[in-house]
Amino acid sequence: MRIDALQVGGSTQWGSLVFMILTCDYFLIVEEVYAAAALCSDNPVLRTSLRASDVFKSFAIIMIILGLALVSAGDKLLLSILRM
């Protein structure tokens, strides 16, 4: 008898992650486990924390790209700020 059910697994520990990859159709890696728990729950604190984390990561990526562009253009201001 075939059910056609999907099995989703995840772990925050690297040792058990190998088992999840081998036995599940889809797997969640480290931080995705916390994000899935926040999205599935009705707890506004968890959802707000997840949103704040995403906003901070986006800001960090934008700042890294901006810094790389400035250094590539030859601007020394960023280097002098970082040396403080």
C-alpha cells in the first residue's frame, strides 16, 4: 500500500543531520528548524524574532556589498574607519 506522504525532518546537531538527509524527503538544516517552528506557531514573539533576524541579515549583506564596492573603487574612508 502506498500513501504518498512526505517526510520532513530536521536537526540542529550536525551528527544527526546525516541521518535526516538519508531518511527524509526534505530536511531542515540548523537555522531552518527554528524558522519553521516560528512560522508554524502562533507565538508573535517567535515570528517577530524571525523577522528581525531576516532584516539584520539583509542589512549586513547590503553593507558588505557596499563596502566591497567602496574598497574596489579606491575609497580609503572605509579602511580608515575600520582601523579606529
